[in-house]
Amino acid sequence: MNETEQKIIEVLSRVVSPVAASNLLKRALGGQSPGLLGPRSWAELIEGPLQHQLMGVLPVSGLIPDLQKLVRQLMAQTPSVEVVHDPIRPTLEAADLTEYVDLEREPDRQALVLDLARGEGVLAVVLDSVHGRECRLGAHNDSLVGFLSTVHRLLDRKGSYRVFYTVFREAQLVLRPLDLGYLAVLTRNETNLGQLLYRMSKIEAIQMGAER
């Protein structure tokens, strides 16, 4: 692992888990060899593919400050002429980490909700779909489901949304649309959401007629 790669993972590990940080960088690289990237290429990767990956798992709209600082440092190291390696060279395809769930099957819905509910700091999980609703409410009651359904409808009326995140007095809520319904997870305030957000962003419903 070269110095720049290590710095990026160290920065990302301050907002997500080290494993998630490594996976984010691998997906941003898209099969490119880190050893072939110069300072300018690293800066462009951070501002482009890596930022795109971060926006998919965290409620951010711009580079986090530590990444901005790293980009400035890399640009300062950029020589007036930087060797550009052959873009035609073969690369490895990034692994597809999408988690497909058959929402028509009650056991599959239950398994997903139960698995998410076992996560560190998770207080409640709700999966609402046209095929059925599955819940693990913990100390909460059905009023939480009603609240989540209302929030989802309001967000959906404003236009398609990718993820909704908010903080209550003692909990954090992550809610995302899934097929014609939604998936919501409530966690303790101190819980690191990096891995949870990443996993939720990769969950997709199997569409009718799709190969299984």
C-alpha cells in the first residue's frame, strides 16, 4: 500500500469503519493499480469517483475537510508535466456488491430485517413493501411505523430521494426508498453509521422477470 492510498484510508476511517474505508477506495479505483497513479491522478480520483462513492453512503454534499486538505497537498506535488499511463491497458471490473432481496418472499424479507436488527447499536428496523411489512421494533411500538410511513410519503411526494437521515434526541434514523416501499433503521446516537449506510445503499429488490 503506497503512502497516498494509506492517507486516504486513514481519512475515510474517521467517518466510516476501516473495512468500509478500504472498500470505498477499491470501488473508486475501479480496478486501477494504485501504484500507477501520480499526485494529479489521485487528486482527480478523490474529487471524482471517491466523492461519488461517499455521497452514496453518507449524507454529504461535498468533500470532507480532511480530503480537501489531502487534495491540496497532492496538487502541490503535481509536476508541470505528469506521465499519463496508457488508458487502454486492461483493468479488473469492480466487484458487484449489490445485495438482492426478493420482497415477494416473506422469509427473505424477515431474514433481511432480522439481520439488520442484529447490527451494533440498532434499535428498530422496518421494511415496508407492497408485498408485506416486516418489523423489529424493540422498545418501540406501531406508532414508529406510522411515523416512518408518513415521512416516506412526504419525501416521495417531493420527488425521488436516495436516502433520508436525521437525528433525534437519543437516536439516528436512516430511511431509503426500496422498490415501492421503504427500508428504515433506527440506531443509537453514538453508533457509527458508515457500514450501515453503505450496506443499505447496496440493497435492491429483485424485479419480476429478472434472472435470479
